[in-house]
Amino acid sequence: MNSPRLPALLFALSAALGAPSLAAAQSHSVPAAKAADATALADARKGFRTTPVRKLRQQEPIPAPPADIFKLVRYEAAPGKLGAYLTPDPNDGKKHPAIIWMTGGDSNTIGDVWSPNPVNNEQSASAYRKAGIVMMFPALRGGNDNPGVHEGFLGEVDDVLAAAAYLAKQAYVDPDRIYLGGHSTGGTLALLTAETSTRFRAVFCFGPVADIDGYGGRFTSFNPADPREAALRSPGRWLESVRSPVFVIEGAGGNMDSLLAMRGATRNPQIRFVPVKGADHFSVLAPANRVIAQKILGDSGAATSITLSATEISPQ
């Protein structure tokens, strides 16, 4: 799904919500060397409560995974204990890098992420577990049989951070080498999380939208009368809040309008935009994740050394 252009509403909200406007960034009035308020989105979220127009909640239990690939765990979050798939301890006495992966579509819900996928639509991100990287797929509030209800890219950010806190406590995980990745709606959620927190060593966002209206209401249920509802869910509005390495990746046949709009709206050096020719919203996943997995394995310094170019992840 291609995202529409960023709406004028987001520009009008700049002063009210306390972060640099996209209009200002596009006119280059924010110097590249000037530090923006790293907590802009986090501050804007404080005390805000969403008003859903309908309550979305799944009732399906989380399917049992193959025991040799994942175990089903419960992590503590604001709504209560939420389910997740987690790579079991390899019992090798080592601390391993780990990645939290957010799936597309209904990102609150998890299911089969272990069966083989076609190479042109490899949404399970299996390259990471095959490389020996610990993987966690968290279900979020209201997903599966979890407590709470869908908030659609709002409270779910807190759930992702709660999952990271749980992951960091695992004896076989290196707490300083935890990454975040996501595809489509999961990519949008990953980008919003990176704009809210510096918890992750690096974040990989595949095909996010800049403006939440790009989903046409399919994954959200909030009161449109309050402009803050959409603004707090639109990552294109908060790019200057990013203070740790973020890669926004998309195939030329995917949500390229959003990638280009965000690239033109910020000079934030922490965000790298990677448009990939010859790929689409789905075929970009397999080659990119193979490359990223190997870079994570080699990323063992005090700070991340990961770089990423369209050339090295092109499927051609």
C-alpha cells in the first residue's frame, strides 16, 4: 500500500505538540548539527489517553510453536502479561545479540512465523534465527488472547519497550545488543518506538507509512475529532526525535512515497533512508535481512558500526 502525501494537519500541529514541523525540515530551517529535543514524541505522549470509536480485540490463543525453534513466553506490560515467541536458550554459555521483530498486518497478533516462506515474500525474517541471533516476536495488547485492546500504534509502543525489558533479562541475551525490526505496519510501529526511546542499538523499519492515514483506518480505531490521535501515530511527524541509528528500507514498488516524504522532511543524521530498486514491499525483505543479520553478528563494538546501502541489499 502506498502512503498519501503528508497532510497539512501535521504541519499545523507542530507548535501545539512541541516538535519541529515537517514544513520547517523540508525548508531546511533546522540545521543538521542542531540537536532536536530527543524526547519530543515521548513528551507529547505523556498523559494522553486514546478514545477508541470501537474496541478491537482478538480472542484466538497464540499457536504453540515448534519447541526447537521458539518457546512461548509471557512478558509483563501495562495491560498485563502478554505472550511472545522467543528463541530458546542454546545453552552454550554465551550472550547473544537479539532482535525483536514486528510482523505486518495486525501487528498485535502473532502466529506461524516458523514455516518456510517464499523468497519474494519472506515475512518471517528467518535470516536472523538461522544466523544464530535470538529472536522475539511479541504479541501486543488486545492481540491473540492478550489482555487489553488494540490502540493502533499508541500503547503498543510501550508494549514493544516492555518486551525489550524482558528480553534484556534473559541470561543468554546481550542486553547491549538488542535490535528492533518490523515490516509494513510493524515497520511503522518500529519507527514510532525509535522516536520514543533509545533502547535499541539499531532499528530496521521496512515499508513504514509517514502518516497513519495511509492505512485508511484499517488498523486504527480512534476519534478523528481529536487531531492528536493521528499525530501521535504518524512517524513522519517526529523524525527529529530519533536519537539512535534507524534504517528506513523499502522496495521501489512499495511505500516509496512515504520514504521519500520522510527523507525530504529531515536532516537527522541518525536516520538512513534506503530505497531499493528492483524490489517491492515484500521482495526486499529476504535479501535485506540476510545482509543485516550478518552485520549484527559483526556489530560488537561499544556503539553500532552497522551501515546499509541499497546496492548491497538489492535482490538483483
